[in-house]
Amino acid sequence: MEDGAVAFDLAQSKYSISGERNKCVLHLWSSERDVVRRVIEAEMKNEVLRLEVQRLGQAHPSKLEICRERERRTPTAKRAARLTYARVLQRVLEKNLRGYTVAKLTTAMDLERSFGPIYTRGLLRQGQSAIAVLGVNLEETQASIDAALTFGILWLDSCRQEQAGKLVVEGLSLFVPPGTSSLVRERMSQLHREAAKWRLYEFDEREDRLKEIDVSDRGNIATRLVHWTDERAVRERFADSIA
């Protein structure tokens, strides 16, 4: 966790530690993100390795915690974070999607229909049409974010059944944290276009900013430019060692 938000699930990510010029450098990477931090201080407390780290190019340090348990927040803290997210999401929807009325968002348990408190669910109404809404906050695990589309489809079906004869629920708008949408986008791009209107947004809850993701874009999702190696020059340089 970095500054209180889940950054990596180490069961699905990789890391390296190096020491150069008496500096401890921690490199963490996954399919979603890649970060490098210089470790300034470290302490172990309650099975949590607490690090004071510095981002490259920045003067002010930040906090990074490596937790033995996947979920270390108390139930009260998790509930508070989810309720806060629901309020912020509703405010942003009302601000950015004018013409729609936001029905009350909820995180209530509904085990009969497989809904837990992780996802915020609601409905956007405009006349006789509506859009199902499902969002997940940045403090949840990447696995929960990746599973959001599954629960979004379940929520869309539930809304259509409940509103049958009253509203036409045209589709699903899914909201995930910034930089976490690649797998959801890939999955959403495979869904039937005539079954529903599928929309995906990255929602920065800290800055109240929405960014719609083009799920039809099937080009390069991630690119990496590596330094070209002149094989002949390398062989000449290391000829003696090779011999």
C-alpha cells in the first residue's frame, strides 16, 4: 500500500531490491504499473513492513507499507471508505452526466443476487431510459477491480428485471480507479454490442475526474522501448572473455 491506497498485490506482482552508491532502491512492477522507490527508512510493526520512500525526481517522501495479510483494514475502515466513495461518485456523476438523475447509490449486501459491499451500485435515469452503474474504489485489491465487470453484468441483469415495464435499462457504465482498466477493457471489448451499451470510465476519486476509456481500441495496450544492441560491437568488446 502506498499512502493508504492499494498499489500492488505481491501474489501477482514482481519486485527487485538493489543497492547502488549506498542507496536501497525498490522496484515493483505488474501488468498494470511499474514504480521505482528509494527507501529512506524502514521498520517492522504488527506484521507490516513500513517504509519511508522517495519517488524519483521528487523531494518529499511518501509512505509505503508491505503487509503480510492481503486485507489489513478494519471492517469499520473498509465500510467508511466505501461509503465515502459512493458519495463522491454520486457527486461526480451529477456534475458530469447532465440530463441524468442519479438514483441513490448503495453498497448494501445482497447475497441472494451475489452482491457484496465491495462494489457501489446504482442507476442513472433519463426519461424512460436508464443506465446501470457499478464502481469500485482505489483501496480495493486489483483482483476485485478485475472482477468488477462480472458483477456489473449481474447488476445490469438485476436492474433490467426490477425495472421491466417501467424503464428501459440500456446498458452498463463501469467505474474503476485510474491505471487499472486494461484487463476490464479487454474483457468488455468482447461483449455483445447489441445486448447493451457498454461504457468504461477511469474515475480519479481524489481529484473528482472522469476519463472514458475506448473499449473498442484493440491496438497496443502497453508498449516498451528497449535500447538496441549492436551484436557485432558487443562481441568485439567481450572477445577475450568469450575466448
